[in-house]
Amino acid sequence: SSTNLNDINIDKYVLKLGEYKGLEISGTKEVITDEYVNSYIDYMLTNSKVPVEVTGRAIQNGDVANIDFTGKIDGKAFDGGSAKAYDLTIGSGSFIAGFEEGLIGLNTGDTKDLDLAFPKDYTNKDLAGKAVVFSVKVNKISEPTLPQLNDEYVKSLGIDNCENVDQFKVVVRQSLESNAETTYNNDLQQKAVEALMSKCEFAENSPQGVLDYYKKMINENLENEAIQVGMTLDDYISKYYGMTKEEYNTKVEDGATNSTKQSMVCMKIASLEKFKITDKELDEEIDKNYANFGFDSAEAYKKSGNPEDYRNSLLINKVLQFLVDNAKVTEETKEENSVESSTENATLGFEPNLETTEETTTAE
């Protein structure tokens, strides 16, 4: 059974195609107000606090302490238990219990021995449950501080042709408007295909290869999300979706079936309307997006055997846009005034990078 939509007889599965022009749909478009632009900039500044060195006071919760430390078990230093000039945010919970709390009240230049123990369920089994002494020296204390919104801050972001606050506000507005437009359009595409699906008739079963392909995609996406938060897939679906494994499998089956039917309907319309994705169009899209798929080059992506699936997904997108362009759309608008009120914070292309990747030590 083929995973490729081009290799199946779609008419065997799509028994009736509903009228796909003139679908009646409605959508709500966000209007980006000045208040929302300012609120978004405040949100950006809050998320890009910079550590500013403080003197004349001891470490408090929330400070960034730059420390040297050596960990010893039974008087012997162990692998990964030491670091120099390490920036530790106090209260982040990134080191074992008692470590960060033990630094509160120390001043720059102070040293202290922390008598602690690794948790019994610690990931490194050789260290789990063992008593450890960390000898720590405080090099400096910094306080995360909100950057000032000024021309200097704007220049530090390195945005092309953006040198001052006024230009920055224009860029933020354009980016938020572009995001709102994309969200609105994606919503309309989803509504259009759903409206069409209710007018179609399908065979009892769906092509197994295509179903398996969509199941695999859904699972891989969720597995990647789980990996990012350091969880197994089972724990992740239990915690974030409140589902058992059986419920999850049913959900995946339903999702894959739905995606398969939608894809077949779109491919049928593509053939009726004689839509194509040319090799040139496919190459252009691969050149733009190969890195998003986790490849080092366009060539590597092409060798992976995915381009035909990608061609189909581009073709499906073309059909979805065609459905929207030919639909009767009732448009409503909603003013966005603050980031909190917005259901989804748009992420801008120049969002400050909030994730700092540091070499992890076993004290963490």
C-alpha cells in the first residue's frame, strides 16, 4: 500500500465530491492597535532582561550569581561536578535542592561549602542518593534588569534598516499584522475544507499507506514536543492532554483518517482544476525551508526521499487557498489591545532568544 497520494485511485475512496466553489465561511481578523504594539514591545523587553552587576549587597532570590564550584564525594572530585565562572540564576531550580538556597546571603568574594545529597531518583545512577560537598566561590552578583527602550537597544537587535525606536515600532506592527493575516488565512482554509468535507461522501475504508503516513507524522510531532520537555511520549500525553494511551491512539487514528480524507479531496480538486507544483516551484520552496525540516542543505533534503510528499503538501495548500479565494467569506474584526488578551502571542522573526544553552554540570 502506497504512502504516496499520487499512486492511489482517489475515486475509489472519494465517492462524491461536493460543490467546492462558493463555500460559506466566516472568520475573525485581529486588528492590531497602537496599544497592542506597545504591549507587545513591553512583553519583549520583559523577556529580554539583561544581567547588570550589583555591588554592596548579598545574593537574593532571582539574582544571577557567577560562581566557581567543585563537587566532591568522599573527598574526591567527580566528573562534571565542577565549573568555573558559571552563571546560575538563584531560584531557577536548575541545581540540586539546597544548592541555590545555600548561596542566598553570600557576598562577592565569599566562599562556602554546601553539604548536600543527590536525589535518590537522580538521572545519573552512580550519583543518586550520595552525599556531596560543593565548595563554592562567588565571583560576582548580577540582577536581571529590564532594558530601556531606546535607539541603542533597537540597534542591538540587529534588524535590517531599523536604527531607532520609531522604525522599531513600525517593524513590530508589520510583523504582528503579517502574523494576524497568516493566522486568519489559515483559519479560513481550515473552515473551508471542513465545510467542503461535510458535502462529500467517502468509502468505508481509507488507503492504509496514506493513513500510516499521517499517523507517523502526528506521532513524530508529539514525540519531538515530549523530547523538548524531557518526557516520554506516554507521560507527555498524560500530563498535557490528560489522555490514556488508548485514548491517544484513538485520537491519532481519527486525526490521520481526517487528514487522509482531506488530502484526497484536495488532490481530486487539484486534478480537476489542473493545478501543478512545478519542479522549479518545489526547488524554490525546498531552498527556503530545508533548514526547518532539520537538514543542512537542500541537496540533503532532496536525497531524503521526502520531496514528493512535500510537493503534494504544497499542492494541497494551493487547493486550500483556492477554496478560500472562491468562498463567500463573512469577515468579523476584533481589536487586540494587550498581549494578555491575545489568545496566541505572535512570535516575531527577531524575538530575543530566551533559551540559553549552557554546558550542563551534574550539580544541575
